[in-house]
Amino acid sequence: GGYRGLVGRHIDADELVIRLAEKYDAFTTTKDNRILLTGHSAGGQFTCRFLVRHPNHIAAAVVGSAGRFSFPNQSANWPYGAGPTKGTIRWSETETRDIDVQPNLNTWAEAAALPVFAVVGADDLEPQPKRPGHRGTTRVELAQSWIEDMNELAAERGTTGNARIVVVPGNGHNGAGLATAAQNAFIQARRAWQRTIK
């Protein structure tokens, strides 16, 4: 899983992104270190998982064509759900890394209140392997069920869910073909984001 599960050999993938954003923030005038984050396919998995673990670092996110999500489901362990997970990653014969992830559904609810878009091609219909806690078979079905679950969680927690799905006609599993839809999602989110900058 590596970076898709937010781990890394020398630094966790999510921590690397946070550090990069903090360094870049020194060159901006917004006084807001939240980022716009997007990724396609495996990058979409990373975006989803970063979002639900670190919503305070996100202004808006586009999860593109992910075949795996982190559902707000505590009966499925991380990275497929919000349940705890422990284990060891072996990087080489002599190098291992213990992981102990204790997710908190509150961060999923915070993420659902942000401008979040799952962008997927209408023709991205290749069946995906079954994963714990996932509902659906294709990337389109998985994105739809994740969006539904995120907004349902937000409602249960007394807030409005802002997670939306964008299905792009005539496109399959093609990042370049989805780029315009991702850009439009960020444009749509921009005004709301700028109103929150202090």
C-alpha cells in the first residue's frame, strides 16, 4: 500500500505533503495553509485517505477515479474503513516499519463538510476487487457509495455534507480526460474557500 495508505519508508506520505504545504505557505499571502488536493487512480486513493485523516489541511479535494476508498465504516479497518489497524511493513530483509493507525470518525465528518468531489469517467466500468467495507463493483459505483456515506455521516453529526460526485460522459479511466472536470470542481469550490480565509 505504501503512500496510498499514508505510510512511507523514511517519512509518512501524508507528513511529507503537510511539510511541503507549510514550506510553500511562506511564499503566499493568503494566511491560510490549506491546500487543494487532487489525485487520479492510486493518487485518488491517496487524496481520499489524506482528506479523511487531515481535513484541517484541505480547502477542497478531488478524488479522481479511485478504485479504493476509506469509507466512514468502523467495521472495516484502515485503509479501507475507519477501523483501527496494526501491522508491520517490510521494506527489505533488514528494514521493517510498525504501523498503528487509530482512525477517528470525527475527521471523516469534518472532511465531508468540505468541498469534496469524486470525479470518475462514466465508462470506467472495470470490476474492482472486493475490499472490506466497500459498496459497489466499478469505480463509478464505489465513488457514488462513498459520497453517499460521507454525506450521511455529516448529517448524523449535525452538519451539511458537501461531498459531490462528478461523472464525466465518454471517459473511462483516463486522468487527462478527467482533468477539466477536476479543474472545474476547484473553480466551483474557490469562492466558498476564499470566504473562509481570515
